[in-house]
Amino acid sequence: MPIYEFRCNACQQKASFFVRTVSDPLSPTCPACGSDNLERCISGFAYHKSAQTVYEESGEPTMFPKNPDYYKDPRNIGRHTEKRLKELGVDMDSEEYRDTFAGVKETIAAAREGELPKTLKDQL
């Protein structure tokens, strides 16, 4: 069920027309002026990024020193937390830390999905 977009050559208005199937005949007329002199336009489309692309484009906080909102994005909080723990030599999946970091892993996973972590006050 495609939607086609046309621009009227008479009044330059853009209009969208819904068609049940691609093979259905289409004789569009401008809803603004009634002209049948329309030209088909290229429609806009969505582009979805992978999690890896979002991560790569987001980058390190040092890449955006003038962006005070970097840590307002919970995904950045989760990524930075994981990175710092790895730098400190903490393997959250090891048996030594598994129980200790169970809640932390859940919080990081939620942050990576875009959920803001609870404040420390809320956790106490």
C-alpha cells in the first residue's frame, strides 16, 4: 500500500496519494487548485542506525568538550561506565564480581537502552 507524493506544476503545492496496490491506476489531481498537471516527487524515507553506529557517532566525552549535555543521554552514561570499569580491570562477568555487580549490570543495560538511571538518593 504505497503513498505517492506529487507536486502540482500549476500552484506548486505538494500532495500525497494513497494507493491500495502498486498496479492500481493513479490519476491524481491537485487538492488545492484541481489541476491534473502533477509531477511525481521522490518521497522522504527513514534511515535506522545500528547500535554500533550510534555508539561510534556518539564517541568519547573528550570528543565533545563543549557539550554539557553529553551525560544527559543515558546511553553515554552506560557506555562510559562500562569503559571505566574495564580500564580499572573490573570484569563484571567474573565469579569474583558477579554478585557484587549484578545490580550495576542491570542499571548499565537500562542506560544503554535509553532509560535514565535512578539517582543515588532513590537507590538508598
